[in-house]
Amino acid sequence: MSLANFFNEIAFKWQKEWENNKVYEANPETDRPKKFITVAFPYTNSPLHIGHGRTYITADIYARYLRMKGYNVLFPFAFQFTGTPILSIAESVKRGDEEIISTFVNIYQIPKEEIEKFSDPTYLAEYFKNDMKSTAKKLGLSVDWRREFTTVDPAFEKFVQWQYRKLMELGYIKREDSPVAYCPRDEFPVGMHDTKGDVEPEITDLDGIYFPSGDYFFIAATPRPETIFGAVALLVNPEADYVIATDSLNRKVIISRQAYDKLKYQINFREEGEKKGKNLVGMIAKNPVTEKEIKVLPSKFVDPSIGTGVVMAVPSHEPLHYIALTELKEEFELIPVIKTDELGELPGVEAVGLAQTRNPAELKDYIDTIYRIEYHKGIMREDLVDLVPNFMKEFVKDKIAGKLVKDAREKTRELLDMLNSRITIYEISNGPVYCRCGAEIVVKVIKGQWFIDYSNPIWKTSVLKSLDKINFIPADSKKEMEKIIFNLQPRAFTRSRGLGVRLPWDEKEIIDSLSDSTIYTAFYTIVHRLKYPISLLSDKFWDYILLDRGTADEVSKELGIPKEQLEEIKSEFKYWYPVDSRHSGRDLIQNHLPYYLFHHFAIFSEKFLPRQIVTNGFIRVGGKKMSKSFGNIYPLNRAIDEYGVETVRIALTSTSSISDDIEFNSNIAKSIAEQLKKIHDLISKLLEIEGVNERRDPDVWLLSIFKRYIEDVDKAYENLDLRTVYMTVYYTIYETIRDYIELTNAKINKDIIKKVISIWLRLMAPITPHLAEELWHKMSNTFVVKEKFPSINEVEYNEKSLLKVEYLRSIIEDVNRLSSELGKEAEKVVIYVNDDNNLKELLKKAIIAIKDRKSLRDFMIENNVDDKTARRIYELANVLPSTIRDLIVTTDIDEEEVIVQNINFLMNKLDLREMIVYSSTDEKAPNILGKKDLALPYKPGIAIL
């Protein structure tokens, strides 16, 4: 039987037992403290993959740990049906999209007859909801499934609609004409979760400047309108297609085909004709500010997909423009516009010389530097007045010349507006970004779009201040959250199509998936009790249950719901809320988590904000983040089938720190599975050994060191430092038990080994609950997952016994290290121990001095000791293993005696044929390889022969 099948048989057996015994159903218990753990729910547009698994398993481990610490833990699960991800997949299937269908067939192993039904978005969502629930159960998630729901459930719609009426009352909802990221195929606004690769479309604005040219106007897009004074040419791509279109003033404008296809969603353009770029070359245009005639010239540097596909060339300040014009061998004027202390008069020219390259990519840093310095420190030249016609001179002199660039930019826009020569153009700055349907995202100015006003200064400031009351894991995620919140702007939150909650005052609109998932965790607390007609779930109901407004008598009388039931529902909400630990991938810091905080603060105020937010890194496969484009999507079901549940639970959560990405591959998974099997076999064997009753140093050492393991693992679980838990529980303890067996010559103390195994199994139960349960039942009939987490009070602690064995282990480590450094296997080892009591006392004082942060000089002066001795002892105190350093301050051992008594153990561990021990103070002892002179207390000299 494969290891995967071995562990899965165990897992599925205990999952049935837990479910049959309702182990994870959580109800309020007023005499027990509670913990409410939630995870961002998944979109039901495909099966769960291992990236989902990391977040869900991490939360499950934490929930299991808290249960064992005595808390009444609620860990629920739900499913996101809302929004474009599901609709896009359904429509892709309907269109016969080969990539989508191939992914379902080849990666997720879904039968083709099922895929054909996915053109119905509701069927698709239900199919994957059921698949996800099955996978979550296979993972052993300790979920209270009574509380599951979907975002299209009627009761949930009533809950969300109540929320949005509250936000409208509070003034956080507004309607306006505004640019939004938009899918031209699906015809609705999009956000991160609507795009391929979950990319958040970022909108920037450019100035489109009209350059008259006979009967036409070229529109040139620029982020730096103030440089128009130095524009000496227009550049077009000769190979690109250009469109002639009329604008709202019936002006015939010229822009690239790609620009037209985007800008028609923003500006009232009407296509009239088309020309090739090469046919525009040679036309004469006029700079609208200087009124100088300028040529239309060809340039390969012009990207027709960016801006308007027309560039106003300002070679004095733009290196690429200078290169483009010099390559044409055209005569052109260099007109300086901006002056700075850091840059020369013509930075566009000088940058090309300094960089000694004409490669645009290599010039990028120079260009960025020019932009930055000129914007923040630049001043518009006084002689710009001489460049403009008389009727503009007064405006340019008073408003632009001699002014800071950042001020002059706005005034230049004002001047262009007065000349009716400017429009605002919006662009996706991090494009191209693609909708899940495959269409490239554009910017559309939507009339009457509904927005949540995340820019509201009072609301934003309140949320920022509240972050101090939340614990963030990892801690540095708080800074990232602050930055995102500070920069949040109003966000379009409705869509015209798709599944989801209807906007209560405009039912043609659907609330999008990032906006109906903001306070939904409150719904978990009571969903299993909402067995009433939907019409009864009115605002009065939600006001009473969630905001404590009105009385039970009033609400009962109006709705016909028994008073006692209303009080019980409200009491359950109050018992569980707020969320104690909110878990998600770190990508949701960009959107969901800030929105979650904003809405909680708005609806509930500060008291119901989550107590803790945990964000984890991604899973990488083949060194890359999972992506369909890389072909490395790894379904969770496949991972479970190939490696087993327990292996997957460890591999996805515990091999790196929580903030780091985790690499998932077969070598790592197989190594974990093999180690788990070793643990299973070792514990099974130990429980069968009769053992002895005698208590010896190794027995007491074993109990003593487990005190440290309990403390370390407890702290690590609390901080979600799962790598430390993993290394300690599955490797360090395993080796410790093996050392114990060797120290006792396999004559284990039966009572002590059972006590230690009991502790070990409870330490591993949060991460590998199935394995722990299987082994626990070899010695008990209770469920280990319901047992108490180990306490240090369960074990006795003897410093001397602990020091003896830790000293032996340090010798083993030192011999192995020296062998590695010498590049040879040790066969014979000579050990010199230093039993000088004066040096031992000095070492204790050095350890204390270092703890008190005293310098070597302070230590030397205080103890009146020579420089060489002080330095050696002080350095030793710094490098001693903490397991020894902390003990020798309060206790002492006879090193030679300990080694002699355990010489067989040392020789077996090191695979030696001979070991000799000398005292370094013995004048008759030989000084082999000079190691006798190196011996110090607790750091013997070791000669490898």
C-alpha cells in the first residue's frame, strides 16, 4: 500500500467518526471563552487548488489549537457565487473556449458531459460548491457545516441589502459619472477578482492635446502637458492603423485604431475613416500653445496601443524623443522648458550621452529620474513667455513662467482648456489586463455609476486609527494595510449582470463580489437559525439582532417571530462576534481586507472589528506562482490522492514562515510522508513494549526536555509559527525519543514513555489530527482532538538530568561538525574535559553579563581577569547552545563522569570504534593535536583520529 493510501485510510476513517459524533459543531457556552475563526470564502468557479489549501489549513490548525487550549471554537465555511468569475467561466464554456475546457478536462479531471452543463452559471456554481465541500472535508477541516451558505441564498440577500441601506443612510454611497475598469465583452465594470491572474486594474489619466492640422486634429497623449512649450514635432507609428473620427464638436480627430477602440468607451467619438500611419507622415500640424508649425514624423518608438498612438516630441526633456528625431536625420529645435539645479538645460539630450545607449529599456532609469526631479524640484523657465502669441503672454507670465512644475502643470491644463485644446484620457496603467472572458480591459466613463466612497476622510481616518487595536500576523502586513487604506478611492461596486445580491434601491444592478463579502462573517453566527419566511427578515429584524435596536417585544409583535427565538438569535450573535482571527492570502490586503474593515467600522463601529488578521504567502509549483499560463495549477484533490491528507496539511503550511511562499513538489511531499510513517511506526512499537519501572537520568531528562518542547510549541502555535512547530514536533521530538531509547539500551520506562507519547500526540494534533487520532486510540477511547493541549505541569523538571543529556548531545553535534570540516569520518575520538571550577564560575558570570548586555571590557574589569582568559570565556558564553547555557547558571555536572557513564551511547551515535576521555588538567594526559589546550568547561577539546 502506498503511503498516500495508508494515511488517507486513516484520515477518512476518523473524519467519519468526528462527523458522526458532531465533534466540530459549536454552540454558545456562556461559561467558556470563545474563539471565532474565519477564512475568506472561495469563488465556486473551479475546484480548490493547493493555494486555497494553505489558507484553509492554516486557519484549521489555529482553530484546533485553540480548541485544545480550552476555547469554544467556531470555524464555519461558505461559498461565493457572486460576480463575474462564475459568469465568465460559464460564458467561456458556452463559447467553446478551448483553454478553459482543456483546464477542466486535463487539470481537474472533470468529465466532458459535466463541462457541457457549465454554460449555466448556477449549475456551475453548485457543482463546484459541492466539489469544494467534499475536498474541505477530505482535508479534515474542523468546520461546523450547519452554518454553510452561498451568496445567492435569499436570507443572505436580505442581510446584504440591509447593510447597503445602512451605508446609504450614513452617506458612504454616491452616484456619479466616473471612469472605471470595464470589460467591453461582458459589458460591466471589473475588479481584481474579475481578471485573469487576479490583477487589479489601475487607472491613470493622461492629457489629450489637440494639434490642428488643416481640416484635422491630431490628439497627442501626454502625462506632462507643461512640456508642450518644447513640442517640436508629432510622432506616429508608420506601420500602425489610424482612425479619423469626429468628436462631440464635430472636429475630425486622428488617433490610432487601438486608441479608438479604447477611447470610444470614454469619449463621444464617431468613426469616419481610416489611414495608415505612413500616410500621415509629412502632414503639418500646429502647436496649440506656441502656434508654431511642426511636422508629423514616423517613429518606431510610438506604441499605438498606448495613449492615442500620437506623441508630441519634446526632445529637450525626453531622451526617447531626442533619439527618435536624430535617427530621422531631421533638423529640429531644442527648446528648454524646465530648469533644475540637478539637471542640465537639455536633460533629454544629456541623458542619452550619460547612458551611452540608445536602448529604451536601458534608458528607463534615466527617464524616470528626469521626470521625478523635474516634477518635484523643477521651475518653468521665465523665457517661455517669448514662445507664445501676445494674447497668451499675460497668462503664461502670471500663471506658468517661474512657477514650480507641479503648479504649472495645472495652469497649463487651464490654458489648454481655454483654447479648447485638451481632453482627459484614462488608461489602464498596469495594462494590458484581461478579463476572465479573455477581452482586454479598457476604461469606461459610466454615467450614474454607484460607488462606495472609501475616500471619505472621516471614515478613512477612523479605520486607520483602529488598526492599532488589531493583531497582524505577520506584523509587517499592518504597514501594507495602512498604505492601501490611505490610498483607497471611491470604488464602483455594482454590475449589470451576473449572480448575486440585487441593489435594494436599483434592482437592475448586482452588488459585486468584493462588496457583498464585507461583513458576511456576522451571518455565520445565526444562519443556521434563520428558518423563517424571507419576508420576515426585514430591516427591523437585522437592526434588532445585529445592532441591538428596538426591543424583542416590538420586533416580535411586528414580525410574528416568537420573542424567545429573537432573543436567542441575538444572544448567539453577541456570543460569537467579533471574529477573533480572520485568515486570507496576502493578495487580499489589496482589496477584501481593507473593505472588510471599512464596512465593519461603518455598520458596527470599532467594537466589532476583527481581533486578529492573518495573511499567508502563496504556494509555488516548479518555482513559480500557480497560474494557468504556466500550466502549474495543482488541484487539492490530486495532492491528497498522491501524497495523503496529513502530508498535504504539512507541506502547504509548515515548511516556511507564514509570510513566505512555499514550494510544493514531490520530493518535499515524499520526505514528509516518510517521516510521518516513521513516527507512526515508532509510537506503535513503543506502545507494545513492556518496559521497566526503574527511573534513571535519561527518564528524568526526557520529561524535563518535554517541558521545553511544550513551551516552545505552545508559543509557536499561538504566533502561527508553524515551521517551528513542524521542526520540533516531527523531527526534534522524534530524534529525542530515539536518543532516549539508546540511552536506556531500549529498556524504556513504560509509564514515562506513555506520558511522553500522550504529550507528543497532543502537540501534533492541530497539524496532523488524523495521525494523532489513530495513535491516540491505541492508548485511549477519547478523541485526541477534544483533549487539552499539553501543560508544563504534566512533566517534572530536573535541571541536572537535563544538562547531562544535553551536554552529551552537544558533544555529538561537535564531533559531527568537526568531521564534516575535516572531510573524513571519525573512527577514533579523544575528548579533553576541563573541570577547572574557577573557570566554571567565570563562565556562569559571563553568561549573566551577556544577559545583562555587558561588554567584554566590563566583564573583564568586574572579574579582574586577564584579557586572553576573559575573551575565551566570554566568547564561549556567546556560542554555547542555549539548551546548555541556560542550565549551567543554576546547576553543574561532572563532565568526565557523564561521558564515561554514557560512552557506549556516544560511540553508537557516532559510529566510533574507540573513544578516550582525558581531563585537560591532567599533566600526564597527552596533548593530541593541541586539543588539550582548547578545552573549556562545557566545551571539551575534541581530537578526531
